[in-house]
Amino acid sequence: MGRKRLSFSMEITGKDIAQISGARNLIPAGTPVKIAFLGNETHEQRLNAARVIHECGFAPEPIISARRLSSQAEADGLIRAYLAAGKPQRFFIVGGDPAMPAGPYDNAMRLMESGILARHGITRIGIAGHPEGHPKATDEMLWDALEWKRAFLSKSGVDFEITTQFGLDPVAVIDWIADLRACGFDNLVRIGVPGPTDAGKLLRFAQRFGVKSSLGVLRRYGISLTRLLHPVGPERFLQGLGRAMQDKAAQGRRSGGDILSHSTPLAAWIRAALAASGGRGAAGRASRDRSGAGTEAEIDGDDLKRTVTGNRSWSGCLDDAQSSKARQWDRAQSGQARSYRRS
């Protein structure tokens, strides 16, 4: 059986970028870091984030929100500035949240059709997947959009991967991936995993992005509506992914392929890691490996299921060249997990 790749990527906002420098020794070199495109931040903040991420030895992946762009000139200017500031190898193209588009692009497809990828020599992008649906689109519309993007990007010679919207229902995620594989999508899939926070904030975030949150799903995630200040982490979700994958395998359906984890937002993980490490940050930490070995490990589907169901941190899947940093991150997360149990 072919070897599969498992690693992780993260996401951060412009206002939280200062935390990257303090935690640079807790995160393996080369880790992809998406840069959020929020309505309350400026291009200058986003470009500064790309610069800092690149200088810290990580891989900036700017999110480009089509509906927030006022014109083709703004879109071209922003891409050029990102390439100069952070030298990103991949952009993440999404439609975005505004009810009304600020300019000519009402969704990601229209932005791609504008020729922006060819004009700037972009050959690698990320696109969004929605295992639990979207409040402003039917499931049929979402699948049609995926099919359109596959056809357009393949014809354009652009490699793409899929990052799912964060979710609370691991069964829905694995069902969606099984459907994706059945439709012939062999692209790498990054599963969205929310960082540690309190239950109330997570529910507000879920409501904002249309994530389903039935009582059954909330209980499986470890959320109690009577304890909204109670900290929650991704452990149950990761365990649920492993069980759902095993169930799909027993049914004879493919739910594997290249699957990675994507944590959002990065700032929550950094705060947890720094708290567990005594706030030392970069000072006194082991030197970082800048050999370019990367953060992706070669593992197969069985290894993936053992990793998730064994409740190891996803960073425990990193390759041997990064094992020291992985152990640091695991220790930090274990310390945070203990604080959950005490609260």
C-alpha cells in the first residue's frame, strides 16, 4: 500500500502575528500558516503577517477573500505585495463572508476566471470544502462548485488542495471525504480542527460560519450548554475521526488518501503551548532545525487511525527530523489538557 502523508497547518490573524515570534521554537520549521482575511484588518496587517511568518521559517499561505476585493487592481496589487513580503508558495482562494461583494467578484470562481492566477504565475492554491454544509448554499451548489474548480484548475495546470471548514461532527467530515473520494478527487485534504477555547466562544464561532451544532454533536465534542465557560479541546473530535474512518473502512468505502490536519486559529494553540511551557517562548528553547526537512511524515492509513484513536497529539505524526520540536509541542499540549481536567 502506498504511503500517505500526515502533518498539520495553522491559521492566524494579522493582529495575533506577534505571538509567532514568541512560539517559533514550538512549531516545526516549514509549517504552513494561513493568514486570515478579516473585514476588521488592513492589507498592511496581512502583509506584515506574511513577512513575519516567512522570517520565522514557516510557509505563509495568504487567504484571498474574493468578495472583499473592490477591483481587479486591488486584487493584483495585493497578490504582488504578498509575493514580495512573504514569498508564499500557495494562496488560499475563498468566496468570503460579506453579504454583498465589494467589487466584481461574487465568489472564488469569478476571481479564478479573471486570470489572476496566470498573471502572477500562481500554480498552487487551496480551496475550501464544507462537510457540514454552508448557510448560504445548498449541498448541490457546493458540489457543483468543487467540480467546476477541479475542471478549471486542472485545465489551467494549477495544483490544488482542499481545506475543510472547521466542524464539530467527525462523522460528517469522514462521510464527506468518502463522497469526495468516490467522485474522483484524490487531492490532499486538510481537516479543519478548532483550537482550544471555551465552549461559548466555540459555539459563537460555529454559528458565524454555519457549522451545525445539534445537541448530539455538541455532546460528542464535549460541550455542555450549561457550562459555556468550560474549556474544550479537539481531543474528542480527533478520536471521533479515527472511529469514523474505521467504520467507513468496514463498509468498504474509501475515506483516506492524503489527509492532514488544519488548526484554526493558531493563536489559541500558541497561548496554550506558551502557558504550558511557562511562557519561555523562544528563550532557552532548543535550536530549530533549518535543514528544510519539512513537517510532513510518511504514514499509511492504518498509522493515521492508530494516531487519532490513540489520542496522540497530531504533532506526534511529524517526521524524525522534527521529532524534538514535536515532543516540545506534545508536552505543551499535554499540560493544557491537564488544565482542562482540573477546571
